[in-house]
Amino acid sequence: MLASRLAKPFRLDGVAFFRHFCPLLNLSALFCVQMLMKPQLDLVPKSSWKANGPLLIAGPCSAETPAQFRATLTPLAELKPDYVRAGIWKPRTRPNSFEGVGIDALAWSVEISRELGLPLAVEVASGKHAEAALHAGVSLLWVGARTTVNPFMVQEIADAVQGVEVPMLVKNPVNPDLELWIGAIERLNKAGIRKLGAIHRGFSGYEKSIYRNHPNWEIPIELKRLLPDMLLIADPSHISGNRLLVPETAQVALDLDFDGLMIETHCDPENAWSDARQQITPSSLAELLQNLIYRRPQTDDVVFNARLEALRRDIDGVDAALLELLAKRLALTAEVGAVKKDNDITILQPKRWAEIVESRLQQSGQLGMDAAFITRLLQLLHQESINTQVKMFQEARLNASKTAE
Ligand code: PEP
Ligand code: MN
């Protein structure tokens, strides 16, 4: 049985092959984003979150003490956030760091936020958390990145909120996996949560970056393509991990048409018990909001629209030409595959690949193009050519074994 399984040729379809080799080729998550089917969700209209303008959720990473919470929320109230946030239970990467005050903080967090007329949002990481938060009168629940990765925990939370009309937000999973993110959203929607949205907080990566969690904007953009009617906000605090980068990251999110922001705000950020580097004071938040440029997705300006239309027609033409060239290239790589197969030559030719990278980078450099972009593009082209050739070799082996039978 095992022997016959092992004897089967190693078959990978396009997507499986892609997933298999993506880490090896060190491709950005952009190219690991698959074209997924549009999920069918039953959602309240996006406008029921907020009639106009971006949704704002602000407040400390953790509710530390009643005094800290009150000192943070009192000036925040003037900025009229839609919700204030508070971490009650903190999922920490390592033990022995502050893991949140826990259930005792729920009652006073609800009390202080109510006193100031601010609806409270809390992260829940289990069914028990969700039940306790609902019982205490929390207005919005969100699922954190370390929970979204675990379908068992998400399902437990979904079971706990079944039949309750509470708004919920789902942060992306720590790893760049769009299906996992959508899966968590689907579970909550199936449990009857219709006021439901997503929070983009960036993705962990092994590579060094200026960000704490790399934004990989293409992933939330794909989520938006699949679920255009769902609220999608950004969390510049957890993306950047550094208070200096928060305003710029918030601006990028708005320029990418995000529906709102979650920003960690603390009365004394340097001495915060968690995420001290990325929190900002309420007055810095006021300044940040004032400096943000709120752009419109569209305009009625006839001259602008005509200019945009003309440029888009040019782009359509260039894309059509690019696709024709791509088809030509793919046909050539298939011919190369046939020649290699007939002569029992390996698919991967490291020397040729190195020459391609070097010469194309030189030419693209002269044309003023970004080397990282061209490298990714070349990797994608090369991978497609390998993909085609692997399939050809496999088919030839299958045909040979059928003829031998
Ligand atoms: C948080 O919001 O404080 C938090 C723990 O965030 P994340 O789930 O994005 O890591
Ligand atoms: Mn935090």
C-alpha cells in the first residue's frame, strides 16, 4: 500500500506547486494570494457602522488600572471616537510578560467608558472571554490575530455569541493567509453576527523590516475585492510597532480606501504595561487626525475624469500588449521544456536563471525600475515556466507508464 503510494509520481497542481515553492523562492505574499471565490455573507450595510467619515477606535493596548483608563479616556472623549478599545486579556508571545489584568478589569472598564459616553471594544480569545465581555456590557468584541489563526477557538467564540446582536471585528491572522481570515469571518457570520468587519494589523515575517508586522497591503485589498460591502479598518499601531510610523501608516490606509482606524492610545505611552513603543498620547492622536488627508474615492470633476479615463485606456492597451507578450513567452518556455525532456536535461538551470536575473536587472535599472519589483516579477515568470515544465515532464512519465502497462 505504502509502496504503491510512493511509486505514484509526485503530482502537484498549479496552486499546490505554487504554495510548495513560494517559501523557497522567497516570494512576497503578494504572489501567494490566490484568486478565491467570493464568500456569501449576510451583513448589515456598511453605513450602519458610521454614516460618513472613517470609523475611529482608540484607547490603550491594555486596561491597566482604573486611573490609567480614566486618564486616557477623558481627553479621548473630546475626539469622539466611535469606540474605545481596551485589552483585558493579552495574548503575549512569551510567558512572564504582562498578560492583561483579566476579568477584574472588565467591570471598571465598562463603568468608566459608560460614564464618559464611549462604547467599549474588547478583544476576546475564547468562548469564556466572549461570555464574560457580553455579560459585563461590552459594546463590541474583536478577535485578535493570535486567535484568528485557530479555527477551534474562533468556533468556540462563534458558539458563545450565537444569537447575540453584538458588532464584531476580526483581525487578520498573524500569518499571511487570506483564507484563514475569511474562514473566521464566515464562522461568526454563520453564528448570526451581521454587524461584522475586519481589522488589518499586518503579518509576521522572518525578514527584518521597519514594521513590526508587515502590511502586505495586497492581502486586505484582495479581501476588499472579495467582500466590498464589509467594513475594513486598519490598525497602524500593530502594523508599525513604533509610534513614529503610526501617522504615515494611518495615511496609507486611508489612501487605500480603508473604512477606519484602530489606534492604540495611552495617557503615558512610555510607561505602558504592553506595547509601550507604539502607543501615542490622546493629544498626539488629535494631531494625527488633524493632519490626515481625507481623500474621496471619486469626483464629478469632468476634466479630471476625462484625463483619468484617457490614462486608463492607455493602461488597458499596455496590458493587452503585455498579455500577448506573456503568452509568447509561455509558449517559448513550453518549447524549451519539450527540448529538455527529449534530451533528459534538468528543468532548473541555475546558471541560465542567474544570467536572466542579472541581465534583466541591469536593463530595468537603466529604465529606472525598482529592482525589488523586477526581482519579484522575474521570480514569478521563472516559477511559471518551471511549473509548465514540471507538468510536461509528469505527463510524459504518466503516458510512458500507461504505455508500459
Ligand atoms: C492588540 O490589539 O492589543 C493585540 C494584541 O493585537 P493583535 O491581535 O493585532 O496582535
Ligand atoms: Mn497592543
